[in-house]
Amino acid sequence: MNPIYQSLFITYAKNRAKKNGQVFRRAGKQDYKSFKIHARTQFSDGFLIVVGMLSAGLGLKSFLLPNGFIDGGVMGISLLVSEVTGFSLAWLIVVINLPFIYMGYKQIHKFFALKTLTAIIGLALCLVFIPYPILTTDKLLVSVFGGFFLGVGIGLAMRGGSVIDGTEILALSITRKSVLSIGDVILIINIVIFCVAAFVLSIEQALYSILTYISASRTVDYLISGIEEYTGVTIISEKSEAIRKMITEQLGRGVTIYRGKRGYGSHGHRLNEVDIIFSVVTRLEMSTLKSEIEKIDNQAFLITHGIKDTKGGMIKKRHLV
């Protein structure tokens, strides 16, 4: 084994033992299996985030910035402030997102906050150092394709377990203290942004910017496969008790247990009883949940479906750890 890889593996095994309240003596096969899954997941997430940064940079420098268009959310605020004051967009993206990164650290998880900070700084560096060409000045093309490439960047970053726009983190925070859904909060924020844009810039630029936002938001929805704010997960596994403890203790989520029987599977007819787990998570937690389940039982059967909203339970109390 490569010395660097081995060192990372041992460090991972020690941290895993410490998190589980165990004394580390030596790494076993289960530790190595978990480490491989963890390393593969992190590499995949990192690749998605990098591609997302590059795509968002293309949308900004090749389309939106040269034509004075803005988007919604924190990115739209940064673009609007840059357009009005002349400050560097790269710095504004980082500075304006800092409070939302802190929210992510407090309410979701430190690794999510670290990924998000890395993605936002990476996007800022792309804007500073990569000489993106200006591809068109046609206003309609700028709105549609500028929004498309920016949406690709935001969507890929989300699939990588981070965000490059802190609006959704703010929306998650507000929904815990109000009756509004995440979609309602984001809509209200963007209405305010575009009203200000119409006053500060022009009505025409604001209207084109709304088209940019629609293009970006639809692209994000497509890239995350139509996942709603909350996702219901049904898990069928012979190691249901270990999975239940992982969801309740590590993710801080509530679960419901159904008593069921296996019908027919890869090994033929099996009528033995099994506990069926149901839980609800946010879309930012899905990648972590799947990875943790795979570490416990890579043969587990998962069913996921979108949920528009939830009420009660533990869904709005705590996010992934």
C-alpha cells in the first residue's frame, strides 16, 4: 500500500474508532472497506465541485458580467453590488457568502461548511485567473446560456455535497422558525433582489436577469434529478439495527420501523421477517446517508421519493453531522 494512502487509512480508522467510542488497536477489513467507500465518495464529490466551479465561472465571465446581468440568491446580490460599486466580484462572492457558510457550520456540519468554503474560494480564483472569453452579447442568449452554465455549476456543487450560493442555507434556517417552505423563502429573497435590480439598473436588465434565474434554477432542478427539499427514504436490510443507530445517532434523524417479510430476492423465495426503516432527510444529506448505509451493508435496498414539505418530528431540528 502506498505510504501516503496507508497513513490516510490509519488516520481514518482511528477517527472512526474514536467517533464510535472505541479504543483503536489495529485497522481491520471493515475499516478498510469503509475507508475505500469514504475515499471514493470524497474524490467523486471533489470532482463534481471542481467541474461546478469551472462551469459557474464560465457562466459569469463569458455571459453575465460583460452584459451587466444578475442572477438570484447570494450570487445575484454579489453581481448587483459589483455592478453598482465596481468591486471585484471574486471578493464579493467570498465575503457575502461567509455568514451563510457559518450557518452551514452551525446547522448542518463542519465538513459541509468546509466543502462550501472551498468551492466558493475556488470559484473566486477561477474568476480571477482563468481568462474566459466573451462568447456573445445577444441579450437573450446571455440570459439563457449564462443561467444554464451557472445552474450547472450550482447543481454539480450541490451533488458534490456543497453549495456555491448560500441562499438555500439561509432558507433552511428560516424554515425552522416559520411556516414558510424552503421554496417560499427563496422566492421572497429573489423577488426583493430583482425589484432592487429594476430600480438600480433598469427594468429591462431586471427582466433579462429574471430569465437568467429561471434558466439557472431549472438547470439545477434537472441536475439533482428533481429531488425536492425533503426526501423520504425506505431502507430494507438484514443489518437494519446498525443502520437505525447510524441514522439516529450520527445523522440525528428520526426513523420509523415497519415489520415486514422478504418476498423474493436475489436468493429466491425468502419469507423471513425483516425490519423496514423509513426516514426523511434533506437533499443535502442524501449523499452522506447513502455513503454511510453502503459502509454498513452494500446490499441494502433503498427506495427514495420526493416530499414537498414536512411537519413535526426531528426533520427541522438538526442536520447532518
